Amino acid sequence: MHECHNCSKTMLFGGRTIEGYRYCGNACASRHPLLRSAERIPANVLQQHVEHWRNGPCPRCKQQQGPIDVYAHHRVHSFILMTQWSTKKHICCRRCGRREQIKSALYSASLGWWGIPWGLLATPIQVTRNVAGIFQREPMRASADFEQVVRMQLAQQIQQAEQPAASFSAQR
């Protein structure tokens, strides 16, 4: 099994490889130049931006509730023979992250167990993952996921700044 270098999806087969990096499809493969650019951002510049963004207002509630990070919530819903589960990640303050985890735990507890056999198996797992997230302590440092988000934002800003300069020099 392989993991997409862009979106982290697990691939049993297929995908696309560019310069040793594996992608699940063309959409993720098209981000390869951006990912390569993100890898070249110096660690000190990255840490400076991580701390600045981490201590800013929450993108969801717009309040200064505490450090911003990536928080995951897990859902499952099912009906007889169909069961679907997912994990979604949000960049927000701890309070907003907990709110999503509580909603997802309640959603999964009410709509997850209706499928046989996967609903009965996946529901306690997803509810437990949410409850564990609710009671998890606030991270002292930025998570690796948050650092990757900041790294990608910086790389995107760098590419956007370089594009007008490249088109200007091409016009000459």
C-alpha cells in the first residue's frame, strides 16, 4: 500500500509517480511543484510564520480563544448494508475543535450503528476517537499537520509572487 504525498489517502494500486513522489490522481499530482517548493522553505522562516499564525484569531469563530492548530473529528453513518466513515480536519482554536468533535460523536452515536456488520464495528471506534480528542490536552507546540498547512500556504504565496515577475520578464 502507498500513501498519496499530497492528501495522504491510502492507495492499494494505481496512482501516479513523479520524481519518486506518489500521488493518488492527477489533481494531487498537479500540486507536485507546490509541494517541492514547500520543502525548500527554511526551518527558521517556517517556525516564525507558524508561531505568528498559531497565536492569531481563530479562522472559524474569529476570537482569540487560544492557539490555533489542526483538529480532527470522525464520523460514521450507515443504513442496513451501506456504511460510510470519514475523518475531517479543521484549522481552528481548541474550543471550535472540541465543538466539532462533540457534534461528530453525537452524529456517529445516533446514525452510525444502523448498518450490519460495519456500522456496528465502526461506530464505537469513531465515537471513541472523538471522545479521546475531546479530552486530549491542548498541544504545547504546533502539530506536524499545522506546520504542513503553514508550509503549503507560504509556498503558495511564494509561487504567486514569482508568477507576475516571470510574466513581466517574458513580455520583454
